[in-house]
Amino acid sequence: MIETTHPEISIRRQCELIELNRSSYYYQPARETDFNLKMMRLIDEQYMKTPYYGYPKMTAHLRRAGYPVNPKRIRRLMRKMNLMAIYPKPRTTIFAPENKIYPYLLRGLSITRPNQVWSTDITYIPMPKGFMYLVAVIDWYSRYVLSWKLSNTLDGAFCLAALNEALQLGKPEVFNSDQGVQFTANVFTGTLEDAGIQVSMDGRGRAFDNIFIERLWRSVKYEDIYIKDYGTVPALDAGLHSYFTLYDTERPHQSLDYRTPAEVHFSC
């Protein structure tokens, strides 16, 4: 939809007219070899089914499917994809030892209202010629997606941008994340503390501590990403904009008595 050689309308103005973030237009997906990209796509699809698979079981799964891969390759790719197996107990290893790790505050907590607990997470998005990362901020009670951002790296800037955008809509009592360096960074936790928000963090490797956003990723991928198979970043950006609008305002949730997240979030 963008005409780079348009004689009268600049690229900036064209992006404004179609409500496309200009940085998304210039994004180039991160690159890997074609074989590794195929493995990453297969790993991503299998992880959605069996998030308890670490790299040894994932290697065995791919070998059974006929792919001659070794554990070292699969471990590297899973790290690049920001994936880890779910373990029954928290692991003590942390991504950034110099950053403060906060306790998990949600165990046994009754979630009874919007803006009581928000959470965030990053997921890998496969592309035909590379891959992207997606971060989102979600309200636990209403399942409302408050904000989301795309990036071609795991730099924390896009996570902070998503947080700041979400904070324009309100303020939670507790904000939960994993222990990734993007979320333990002082600039991220400092933004939360400056706003008077309690910071909560999952145990390492415990995806079920942040279960609602894990369910969101499953919905996004099976209802949109895997079906659409977006070929470019602008198409991905536009497609996600449409999907999250549908998810928030049109798609009924059984757990919400078949109301939409927006209806629940803004009715209380």
C-alpha cells in the first residue's frame, strides 16, 4: 500500500494515512538460514502443543520427523526464539544477574476486577524470510490486550514502548512478567515503581505463572499467524492490528460468559 516513489505524498504521510507505525514499514525481519528458519517454525508449532519440551525432547521430536538436527543447534534456536521448557519448580538461573529479581505476587491471589493485575510477555513470530518478536500487555481479569509492539531484536526498547502505551489507558495494582532481561532492566521496573505499581515476576521456566498471556499467544498463532503466513513486516503489523481489534472487541470468551474483553474491561 506504500508507494515509495509517490510524487506528492511522503512515506511518512502515507504511513499516517493507513495508521501504520513508520518504524514498522522499515523493519527487516531477523535472518537465519532457510533450514534454521524451517526448524524454528516447527519448534514454535510444537512448543504451542508441548511447552514442557526442552531442547533434548525437541531434538528427538524433530529427528523422529526426519530432520537431521543435533541438540546444540536446537538449543541455540530455542534461545534465539526466547523459548524455554516449563519445569515443575523454579530454576535459579537468571538472565541478568546484575538486575533485581522481584518475587511472584500472584500465587493464591483472587483476581476480581480490571486493572488489578497486568502482565506481559514476548513471543516469536515466524516469517518466510526471517522472524520477528511480539510483546503484549494484557489485563488478567478482562483478558483485554492493552498494547502490543513488534521488533526484529530482543532489545528492551519495544517492551518499554508497549508498557508506556498501556499506561496511557490506566494503571494496574500489580504488573507481572518473567525474569527476562527486558523486564528486569532498571528502566522498565523503574517506570513501574515510579507509577506506584507493585512488580511481580514468574519463577524461571514457569510459563503457567503467566498463564493468561500464554493462552493469548496460542490464540494469536493458531487463529492468525499460522493461517495468514504473513510475507512482509508491514503486512504482519496490519494483520496483528486487525486481529487484536477483533480479539478485544468482537471475539467472545467462554471464561467471560461469552462477553468480549472490551465489554468486561470497560464495564467495571
